[in-house]
Amino acid sequence: MKIYVPKVNDYVKWNKNGIIHEGWVYFVDSAYITIETGVKPKPNCEYTREEKHKFIHTLLLCYPHQWKDLTYVKSRKSVYETE
């Protein structure tokens, strides 16, 4: 069986203790990956003149010993694709 190696912009499902989490691989490092499970608009800040970040990203950490529990679903070319 071939071991899946996560890449940025892969959509994965993670069976973690019987609970299925799914989302886009957002960051990859040898120490861990992050899986983006949600995105929502960031509320306006009354103290900031110009907002640099427009969204709040919810991310899960997944360590290399847990990658065996990931299932690859699909890939996208960039973060700007909607599907």
C-alpha cells in the first residue's frame, strides 16, 4: 500500500478517533500539516486603519504519525478556486 504524503491544496478526510474531519491542506512541514476546516469573514476592527487579513481560518494540526489516517479526496490548482 502506498503511503499518502500530504501536499498544499489537497482535499483530505481525517478519521481521528472515529470522528471524520475534512478540509484543504493549508500548510505542510516535516513536523506537521494544517487542515483548513472552515473560513469566515473577519469582523471589522475599530482600531485598525487598513485590514490586511479579511478572513478567519479554522485549522487542525495533523502530525506525521497521524498521516496514515488521512484519505486523499482531490486537489485544486490554487487557494482561489472555489471547488
